[in-house]
Amino acid sequence: MSSRRLAVTFVHGIEISDPSFAEKAIGLLKRAFEHHAGVAADEALVIRPTFWAPALQETEDALYERCYGPRSRGLDARLTQWVTRINAGSISGLWPFLAAIPWRRLPWIPQPNYPVLRWLVVQFFGDAIAYQMTGTDRRVYEGIHAYVADTMGELAREAGEDAPLCVIAHSLGTVIASNYFYDLQTQYGDAPRRLIPPTVNARIGPTPLERGETIAFLYTLGSPLALWAMRYPDFGTPLTMPSPKLRDHHPTLTGEWINFQDPDDLVAYPLRALSREYEKQVTEDRVVSVGPWWLGWTPMAHWWYWNDETVIDPIARSLAAAWRQANTASEVG
């Protein structure tokens, strides 16, 4: 009899434009999982990254070109290339990128000043600002959530309709994951309230995984979720972790929500201290030190979470235990 498999997705954050953004992280996770589980990762895990950047890419490109003119395309391409290497855990793009940040002017981009630094501001804050809903316009919010829904559909088809789900999210991706699964829990919960727009709802299948019923593990890395929570009195209501309906499908499975935070990361904040509700849902705010020793003590640590074994190894260990638990329960059943 074939074993049960776990479904895993990586949800990226800001300044990502490469669909293979999680390639190194997936490799690290598979190796660590095989070490802890003693079984081939491909037999136990189905991993599909959630690449939502296309929902905003055209808008960002248009903004940068209108501010700097058509000649800025070459600079944009080069900066994207360097940052893609950094996101993949390589330092080969780091030195030229750091060297370019202080440039006040470039001959072919006369105004405004500091074009590289401004590019970085657009990448870091543009996505976050665009993701915010306005009273009449939810297109970006819906567009991004549509990509998440599509990934959940892929996982349900390949891992199984009720496969336990693990979400590993970074930066703005932690906010997206939190909002997406909160909306699912609210719409398909015991006291239903419609939050999911028709454009996204049409992409969500009837399976337990796609409706968020099997989310068991949530790992938030370098999360600014606390800043988002400031919009609500008492910091709002977090999603429930694990899903309230997880026991209907996996009664013996125990999940967790671990919030990884490097103290030098200016984007990352603890969550349990926000309120009693967050304290109930977040298993642990785990302090880690990520990145190369000569860089990990700077705010640049924000880039390194899921390319660091300090983060990936404990995640793999938890998934290995969950896989054994799920398959033992399946054999007994």
C-alpha cells in the first residue's frame, strides 16, 4: 500500500521575479527530511511553490519605466538578476548590488536621484502597498489569492484531496498566507461569512485541502504580520492553527505555527505578544540567526531564511514526524 504524502508550498514575499525562487530551499528541505524520516522525500512530500509575482510584475515595470524612461529597462534587468541570485542563497549578486545602492545618479537616468535605491523601495514597499485592499478595488488582492488557489488545486490533485498541508511563507508571503487561509476558515467555517470574491472562489475546488481544512503546519519567516495587524483594534483575529477541521481528516495529527525571527531583520516581528488570540494560535516565536556570519548581523538577514539550515532543518524534522504519524494512523485505520 502506498504511503500518505504531505503537501508543502513555499509562498514568497517581496522583490521576487523568478519562478524557481524556492529551488535551493526545496533541495535543503528534501535532504533534511530524508535524514530525519529515513525515506525518499519524493515518496513522502509533494512540494509546489506559490509564485504570485506575475500579479504585480507589469504594474511595477510600468511604474519604474514611467519614472525613469525606457532606458531604465537595462538597469531593471540587471538589478533583478542580482537579487534573484541573492534570493537563491548565493552571494554572487550581493556585492555588485550593494555597490550600486549608493549611486546618486546614472548618466542615462538623470532624474530622480538614487535610482537603484528607489528600485529597492519599489520592490520592498510597492508589493505591500498594492496588496492592500481599497473600498472599491480588490484586483491585486484577488489576483494574488488566485495564484494561491491554483497552487492548492495542484497539491490536492498530486498529494491527495485531504493531504496534510504545510505552508512555508516569507516576508509579505506570510501576510498573504494568513489572509488567504483566514478567508477560507471564515467562509467555510461553522458560522459562514462570505469573504472570498467570485474570481478566486471559482478556482477553489471542493476538496478539504483546497478549502483549508487540512492546513496543519504554518512557518512564517521574517514576517511583518504584526505591522498589518496594527490596522485592527487589539491587533485583530489571527487564523486558527491548525485548522479547526484538521481532526476530521487526521485526528492524531498535531500541527504547529512557528514564527521564525532574526533579531537583526527589520521586517520581522514576534507574534505571540500581540494578543491572547495570537498567543493561542502561534506555537512559538523562534529567534534564529540566518545568513553568512559576516552579514547575518545586519538587516540583510531578511533575505536568507529559507536558504538557511537553521530554519529548514527543524521544519523538516516536524514534517518527518508528521509523515510517520499520518502513515501509522493510516495503517491502524
